[in-house]
Amino acid sequence: MIAFLDMPSGISGDMFLGCLVDGGWPLAALEETIRRLKLPAGSWRVAQTPVMRGPLAATLLEVDAAEGDHHRHLSDILAIIAQSDLPAQVQARASAVFRRLAEAEAAVHGTSVEAIHFHEVGALDAIIDIVGVCAGLDALGVTQLYAGSVPLGEGWANTAHGHIPLPAPATLALLSAVHAPTRPAPGPGELVTPTGAALLAELAIFRRPPIRLQRVGQGAGRKEFGWPNVARLWFGEEDAGTGAPADRMPAASDTSLEYASLEYASMVVLETNIDDMNPELYAAAGAALFAGGAVDVWLTPIQMKKGRPAVLLSVLAPPEQEGRLAMILLRETTTLGVRVQPVGRYAAARALRTVATRYGPLAVKLKLVAGAVVGVKPEQDDCARLAAAQGVPVRAVYEAALAAAYAEFLAEQLPS
């Protein structure tokens, strides 16, 4: 099963939990998840309330975890998660969300990940939100989370760090790290919290896939606005029937490709020849292109007139991003012109899974064709993190993850 998070009024940790409970995850299962965190007795309470947000019915999920000083370090939170008896994949995903938060907070405040103190996002309610979302997605069998564009409002907020502008700096850092698409919010205020942004950045792919809908979970925000303050989580199966359009389908005799299981999209390629730019500037241009909506960016060495060595800079993107990316190319490089040509792209489905290795749990990306796993790739950041923690080469962690993924996902599908 896959899920798509629709955010007409933003997202926070408790709104996400409300979507999951409204979508079929029992409140009792959330309570059991929290108990398995082994938090102090009587330190928390969760409640589920049906509410109306404008004309829409939704589930308000309230987490009450009052406590005193909770300025925890990342290591404190990771220890809470590690000492639980939650499934390894839930621990791994929740820990990864908090690492993203720590990296964003450290960048914003000009300090190190180890030194950063969590304030609001280090409280027990934030820990319950993040662990609960990871556990709920796992319990409901969601193999991949997708998300739409993120609505960001303006204004000011009072925090433990003082009076800060909105969107919160940590929220912007988290979303910019994954090149998340954004849009203006329906009104002012903090509609996307750092907790919500961290969950999106770590767990979601920012696009809406073809989906055969089964049900929708609707979570309510605590505040009431002049619009329905809800988030909607669509549950269903990826629709394999929306592959290539009829005029692009292979001949009837072509049985070598299960084209109906592939995702087909119309794309454009923008390209330009450059022979007079400092090579150090290509990385910045690539980053700007990805932030502008590029799917891929690559460089090819070429030779131009008078034997001059040059670079062909190519960009693959959705057609609706063509004008923006052409402007970025003209602004960020020395080129005087950009060529554009339409192309089509078939893509295999992908899914993230967690495997257990001797060095700890980490994420692997699965490549699926016609519903079968045909390739696996360990996530490099997870490999590097575990290697540093265990004092071993990254290659050792990578190969251990590859072996675990092969045994769990590939071996049973290969002919004997």
C-alpha cells in the first residue's frame, strides 16, 4: 500500500497522527506504541476527538505530555528510541527523522549536531508524534509515502529561541534540504511545524502518483481558521493501469517489457554548451536547478569550435518547470541560450525498506518492475552514519546491507 499526504492547511505531528487514526490505526495501537517507548508512568496521555473544521469532519488527536525541563540532546532522544522494544524499522525511521531535525537546528543556530539542544521538538509530545507516525505508517502497511506541495505561511512566532519569522528557520532548512515544492499558504501563521517538515523530509517523495484509492484519513489541526484546518492522507495501491499513453505503447508482439507496470511521464530536456565558465560554478548551478524542480542534472564533456574543450549541461524536468529552469540556466551560467526538446520517460517503481545488519538497521531502496523486486541499493547516508558510529569502513556496512536486502527481498524471487 502507498499513501499520499494532501496538505490544504499544512502539517504538524499531531495532524499526521490524526490522519493515521482516522484512516484506520486504532488509538489503542498508538497507546501501545507509546508504552513500548518506556516513558515515565503517568507522563503522557493521548485522546481522539471527532471535530468539525469548517464543513469537514476530521479527527483531532491530542497528545498531552506535560513535563519540566526537556532540553534534550539528540543522543538523549536516540537513547529513548533505542531502549524501546519497537520494531527495528520503526526505530530506524524515527531516529532518522530526529537526525534530520538535529542537522537543521544545528545549521540554523551555527553549532554542531552533538551540541544542539532540542527545545519544542525535544519534548515528549514531539517524540510521541514522530515515533507514532513512523509506527502508524508501518502498522497500516504503507510502503511508500508521497506528498504534495507544502503550504508555507508568513508571520512571527514566539519560541524558546525568541521571536522568529515564519516559516520557522528549521522548517525552511528541512524542506530546502530535500528540494521540497512549496506554495503560498491560504493565510498567515505557522501551518507547517518543524516536526511536520522533518517527517516529510525523511519519509516522503514529493509527487502525486497514480493511485487506486481505498480510503482517506482526515486529521484536524488544533486551531480554527477561515478555511478547513485539516490534512488528508489518501491510502491505496499504485495504479499500474496508468502507464504509457496509447500512442506510446509497445507493439502487441513486444512481450519483453511489462509496460503497464511502469510509470510513464512526459518530460523536457534543457541543454546548453558552455566553454567559458569556471568549473567551480557547476555545483552551485546544479543545486539551483534541483531546487527549481529538475529531476536530474548532468554534465558531458564535448569539443566546440577551434578545438576548445567544453561542457554540455543537461537538465531533465517536468514540462511545467521549463521556463523556470531556463531562467536559472541563463542566470547561473555564462550561456547565452538554452535548447529544449520534449522527451518521454519510463520509470520503475521504488520503495524504501529497512533491513537489519550487524552494524544496526538502515534503509535500502528497492527497484520494482511488474510488482517484483529486481534491484536493491543501500542508502549511502545511512551506511556512512553507521560506519562512523561503529568505526568500520563504509564499504563493510554497504555490503552487509546489500547481503541482508538480497536475502530478504531478492533471493526468493530468483529461479532456483
